[in-house]
Amino acid sequence: MQEEIHLSNLVDIPADNAAVSGDRATRYVLLVQDENTAGLPQNKVAPTYAKLPFADAVALAAQQTSLDPALLHAVISIESNNNPKALSPRGARGLMQLMPGTAKRFNVSNPDDPRQNVLAGAQYLRELRGLFHGDLKLMLAAYNAGPGAVIRHGTKIPPFAETQTYVPKVLRFYQKIGASYQLNTYRD
């Protein structure tokens, strides 16, 4: 009998974690657990990022936006060094260093609240993923310098020293903690 494994963050997995159809067996593995999935049968998957600061807020945001938790942890680490009270000279706040306009756009009432901040940052990254057709480097460049800057520079990483340094830093950290996507293109 051939076995298929389906990895999921959805809660509608079969109660016994498996299904059999003809000569094919299917096993479901729940990757993210939160208050909605607690108590469901699942395989224990414990990547290194599960033990990083704010893992619960990151897991929830990753689940809601279909982004890799490791990517969110990498951005948080480089943006704020995991400091929920971080404040940049330009006014960016919190773990994912949200600018006031971005926070407002994603309905953040308290940018110092890790759950609100991380979810808004993840929503913004997901938006950038669509805008730049899944190109992870351009997503990150746009997160740092703004999408307009990336577009004005020929849909390339802008020639700003900060952005030129930021993108590889995030990618290195992302790869270090377990990137589950190709680094050239981020796909669903």
C-alpha cells in the first residue's frame, strides 16, 4: 500500500490522523498547534524556531497568513532583536517595526502588543509576497525600504546601504533556523 503524507495547518484533519482509500493510505500531520487545534492528534514536529521568543504569536500569525514561522522569526530578530518595545528613530514600533501608517492600515491598536504587531507584520509580508510574485528577496527589500523604492529601482533591491545589508541578514537567519522554502522564490 502506498502512503501519502499531507502536512497541514488546518484543523479539519481526520480524527484518527489517517484515511484509507483503495490501495492508498493518507496520513495527515498537523504542523501548527494553537488554541483551536489543542487536543487534536498530531505528530510532534518541533523545529528550532518553536523555542524562540514570541513563538505563540508567530505561530498564530503564520497560520493566519500562510507564511513560514521561521521567516517571521527571522524578520523579528533583525528588525527589533525580539524587543516588543523597540522604537526606531523613524517611528517604527514593536517586534516587526511597524511604521504608524502600516499599523493603522492593519488595524493595530497597540503596536507594542506582540500578537497584534506580528500579525500585522505578517499580513504586510503576505501582501508584499503577492506584489512581488513570491520573490523573497524583493519582499524583504520592500519590507525594509518600502515597495515604492523597490519598484522605482527596476524591481530590484534598492541601492540603499541599509536595505543591501538587511536582506542578506534576514535570509541568513531564516536559513539558519530552518527555512522551509526556497530562498529565491517563496511559494504556497
